[in-house]
Amino acid sequence: MKNILLLTPIYPAADIPKANTPVVHYFAKEWVKMGYKVVVINYVVNFPDLFYRICRPFEMQLTSFFSSTIRTKPASEIKYNIDGVIVKRIPMLKFIPHSKYSNSVIKQAFKKTLMFCKEQQFQPDCILAHWLNPQIQLIQLLKHKYQVPSCLVFHDSGRDLKSIFKNKADEYMNSVDAIGFRSEAIKKKFEKSFNYRKPNFYCYSGIPDDYILNYNYHRSFSIINSFIFVGTLIRRKYPAEIVTAVSKSFKNEKYQISFIGTGAEDKNILKYAKKSGHLERVSLLGRMYRDQVFRQLKQHDVFIMISKNETYGLVYLEAMAVGCITIASKNQGFDGIIKNGINGFLCEAGNVKELTSIINEIRLLDVDKLKDISNAAIKTARQLTDSKVAENYIKEIENINLKSL
């Protein structure tokens, strides 16, 4: 197997908001390094022009409400190459967010996909897709055309499968030969709701190999008083609650909290900081490049993000890679990778009382125990580099038994 056709609604480009996750590209560029030819079809949603004119003045508020970046202009159809990955963006029109595309739009996207593959003289050996809509419909059409194994990676519990596709859901799922789950929590929720029993695997993300393999710094943990959050400042990530929990733990003792990212919750962060009487101890650093984020993580003791509906949370892994004591959410994307009290801590999403208790617990731990947790976190991160997770992903696909199709 050498040719990979990769379908996704989200893919990095110069004209796409930087806050959109580049996770699919991290896999694709590693596969190119491994000698595979990767063609990405980016099925990006476009709405009528009126939608963008109405949304443009409320971009920040809508991003916070919907917990995802809102584009303020339609995307154009383009072809480009990024890190050796060939990308074709195909805009697809619909009128209602989180709805099914019309049959005519699906057929047009299918035809454009076939035409592009023909232009590239590209015959896929497998079809891999991320996210449900519209990928699951295109999988069915493309699988019928190319007669190759297919895989759909779920970034959520599949909650829209029946609500969007209704009685066609079973038919579409029959065209999927393997299922990838972005986390253990997603798999549990999916299997609780559906009876689709197919070959499956965990599709974890990784961090750049050189960020971890060349990292030999070990922390002293002589004092724990610096905290950091990295992510979009939106309600479901509860950044402001971190301020309350830390201030309750420290009261009038010295501490510092840094927030990397932008979003509508910056106002609440400052509001909570003023309420605690420690505004000078809270820093809003804005958006940063990945290298800058790593430098900041190295300068802080504890990373906290207790968000809900967290698919995976690559930033947790980045924090663990540099030895931060990491606090993640229970029953969310990183539960299963973080083992409570072993390589990090788990807290109920948004629970200030529990977070305060965990911070107090961390502060009472002796230095040797903190070092053990930190070193266990680094060890976990070493197993989840970009190259290792990409290799594992493609091995899972190659292990699909074609005779069972």
C-alpha cells in the first residue's frame, strides 16, 4: 500500500484561521516522510454570502458559543502542496450549520474528487477519512469506485450519525471497514450508542519527535507556584475557573497564572482575577507559535485545562513532554492517557472545588513524588511522537483483512 486518499473538512492553509486544528496534516506529512503518496481532499463547508455578512461583526462571540473557529468569508477552490502533501480543497455549499449536504452537492464533490485523482494519475490503495459529515457519504461513493479498504476516524461520539443521516446511517457505515477513535472516552460513548462492531483502533496524535527526543531537562520542583493554560479562551474550556481555583489554594501566597490563546473568555479571566484581588498575578499572553508555547511550558510548573467535549487535547501531551504536572478532564479526550496520580491528574470538567483540591494535593507532595509524576509524563510523551503515532495509524490500516470485506 503506497497511495493514501485522505478526506477531511479541516486542513491547514494560508487563508484558513490558524486556530483550526492541523491534526490531520500531522499524520499526512509523516506518511510522506515514510514514502507514501498522500492526496488530501479538503471538503470545506461554504454558506451563502449573507451568512458571512451577518456573522462577521460577531466572530469572537460565535467562536466562543460554538466552541470552534468561525470563518467570516467563503473558502475558494484551490490546489496546493504543503510538506509534500498534495491538497485539493473542494468547497461545498449548504444553508444550515450541522445539517446534511444535498445530494447534488455530494455528487458534485464526488465528481471533482475523481477528476482531481485522475489529473494526478493517482489510484488510492485506501481511503481514510476524519470527521463524519460529509466524509461518510463520500466514503461510500469512493469505495464503490476504487474498491479499496476504508477507515473513518471519529472525533466525537458519533452523536450526529443518526440525527443527520437517519435511516441511511447503517448503509453508510457498511462502507466503512475500520473505525478510528481519537480517544478512549469517544470509543466508550460511541459503543454505548451504536452496535457497529468493526476493526478499530485509537487514533492518537503526537508531538514533533525533536521536541521530546532531544529534551533532557529535569525539574527541581523546589516550589510549585506557576500555572499555565494553552488553548482557545472559550467557555467549554473553563479558563476563568482556573483563576478561582488557584487563588483559593494560594490565598495571599505568591503565584502566577499564564494564559496562551485568544477568545471571548479573556474578559471573564480578568473579571475573576480582579475579584480575587490578584490581577497582577494573571497574564494574558495571546496566541503564540508552537515553539513559543513549548518555551512557556518549560517555565511553568503545572498545566491546567479542565474542558468538556475535548476530543483529544494535543496540548496536554506537549505539557507532559516538558515535564509539567498536568491536570486534564475526567471522561474526556485525555482520560486514559493520563493516569490520575501516576503521570498527571484528572478533574471533572469545570469543577472549581475539585480543581482547588487537586492543586492543594500537588502542593503537599514531596519533591521526589513530583519528579516521579513528571518523569512518568515525559515517558508517556516519548511513546506518542508524530512519527510513532503516524506509523501505528497506517499499520492498523494495512492490517485490515481485505478478504473480510
